[in-house]
Amino acid sequence: VWGISPGGPDEGAGLYRIEVTESPGTGVRILNRPAPQSFSESVKYAEANLYSRGPELVGDRNPREHEFSIQLRAYDTSKGGRSLGVTALLAMCSALIGKSLRGGLVVVGGLNLGGSIDLLPNAIDVVELAVEKGASVVLMPVSARKQLFDLSDDLATKVTVVFYNDAREAFIKAIAD
């Protein structure tokens, strides 16, 4: 699953790929050593949300009966993996149900333990990066919608922005063909 981290005070936005494999067992393992602190936090939040919202996300599959191995790959100078909770959650859900997400999709959004989606401070920068990297669809929180009124006409014609309210809606829209 492709995702964009909006960055933070010490680094700019960056493109990442999260690869997840699922097998019998329990828990989540991050294969990166050492794992970036921000990414580890995002994965913990994604794991907690998967366990607490399993039935609404993946139906009758029990996520607690599966082990997820996660690898983060950075494609920019940004290496922290900050605010990739929604991306990590969608990657684990996708692995669990055995269905890939739609092609050309980049996921944006941080997640907290309660399941709320974090505010996106720089939606235009994120969309610009997604277009620069070749994305055709950007899946982002609806709370960022008003920021995109200032998106240039040229960029608006190159990418489709799909909004979501919560993790369940994000997953449904990510697997839709």
C-alpha cells in the first residue's frame, strides 16, 4: 500500500510503501531494524484499531488469530513514517482478506487509538507530491477538503481525490474497483 506522510516539524512530506504479509499466529512484527519511532507508533495505533474494529473492517475474520509482518520502504528523504496509521491499517486489512487495494492509489491519514482520523495540516503539499510520484487517486480525510480549494487547476485535472470519514469508509473506498 502506498502512503504519504505529511511530515512534521523536522521533515517534509514523503512517499512510503507499506508491505504486509499475514500468517497464522498472533501480533504484529515490524521488519525494519531499527524501526522508526513515528512509524512504530502508527503501527501500534493501526493494530489497536484492527483488533477493536475487526468485525466492521474484515467481517468474520479474527485479526487476533493472525500474525502480520510489516515492512516500511521510504521513497524520499523523509524516513520517519509519521502519521501512516490509516495506511498501515488498510495494508493489514488488505492482507487479511486477501484482496489488493485499487491501483494508482495513495493513502493519507494519521490514526489515533480511539479510531479518530488526525487532521492533515498540508493537504495541497500532499496532493502535489502524490501527482509528482505518479498517483492517480489520493485517499484522504474529509477534514482536509477545504484546504484543496486552493489546489491549482492543473493538479486538479491530474488526480482524483477521494475523501473518507473513518477507517471503515477508507477501506471500502480503497478496495472498490
